[in-house]
Amino acid sequence: MKLQEIRKISFEFRRISSDMLNSTSDDNNVYLIKFREFIQNNKMIKDYIDSKIKYSTIDWSKSFIEEDCGYKSVVIPINKNDHIKAMYDYLLVMTDRNKSLNGEAFNFHLGRCKVNDRIQFYLNRVFMPLIHYINDYLIEEMISLK
């Protein structure tokens, strides 16, 4: 792949990621769905994800999102492949079932805060590391082509 093509992918990914991280209650999970579709439809990114998750057997529902006293929290796996798989599998669940983004974000205890702040905190906490992993990969690929 040419450097220019990877730059274009990187630019598009950063834009879509930003849209997703800035979702509001009015958006529900439409930007989360667009984020998932971009990952699945971009061969380079999908191949990267697939190369990481094939080495992991983690079950996100038992090891990534935990519930205590009625509230959910994120438990970050130490292993990078496990972390990527947990986030990706959870992303699929959140978008395949068209779950309420506001409802899911409300399950994470933040005290008193505005609805949109809660949604954005939730998205940052759960999916920001996946964005970082993908961005790092794209940058490494660009550097290797220079």
C-alpha cells in the first residue's frame, strides 16, 4: 500500500473516531455504528484487528465490563490482544443489537453530570484505547514506508 493511501485511511479514521467520541443523546449510537462499519469495511484496519484478536479468547462480558452494586465499570486487560478483542467484541454487541447508547452510558456511575457528558465519558473510557491502537498501527505503517 502506498503512503498516500494510508494517510487517507488515517485521516478518515480520525474523523470517524472523533464523530463517535463526540456522540450525544440525540445521535444514539449512529456514530458508533459508523465507526464499526469503517473498521469492518477497511481491509487494512480489519486485518490488523483480526491479527490481534485471533490470539485471544477473552470474553468481554466476564473480563472487560464488570458490574458492581448496580453500576458497570471497565476492567482493562493487561494483554494488548485481549484488550483489542474485548473492545471489538463489545463494539459488535453495542451496534448489532442497536442498544441505547444513553442507556448503556447511564449504567456507568459518574455521579451527577449532564447526559451528553456521561455518553462521552463512557465512549472515551470504553473505546478510546481501540482508537489509539489503530492510530498507532497506521502511524507505524506510514513510518515504515518513508
